[in-house]
Amino acid sequence: MTTSHYFLIESDRVRHDLVLDGDLIASFHTLEAAEAEANRIAYRTAPGATLQFGLDLKSTLNDLEIRGATFEAGNVSADVLPRDTVSK
């Protein structure tokens, strides 16, 4: 059975946190690296999947941006990802 899964990238001045269904996966120095890792995870769990991140929230007051993307797959969480995926 497939369900919808949601990636968030929470960006501030110094890091980009990649979150999958509410679980922090890793932090990256660049937005591009966080998006690439999200696409790699999505492709590993649902071959052929590609993500399109859209800007969901931008706060200039505290320099925060949140981007989100969804994909359909079976059970996916930080607990079941391959070890090399979560050690960034």
C-alpha cells in the first residue's frame, strides 16, 4: 500500500535541514545538497520518483525559508532508511 510522504527543507543562514514526515534526516551546507539527498531517498524508495520543491514559507524577519515536496511510496521513515542515507 502506498501513502503520501512529505519532505521539508528548513533553511536559515547557515544550514538546510532535510525532514521526512516530521523526522530530521540530515543537515546540509547548501540547499542543492539537501534537495539532491531528498531526491536520492525518494528514488531509492520509489524508483522513477522525482521531487519538485516549492517555496512554502519565507520569513525575512528571521531569515527562514521552508520548501516542501511530496511523493507516493510504501512505508518510509528515518528509522527504515539505509544506514548510508542518514549519516550525512
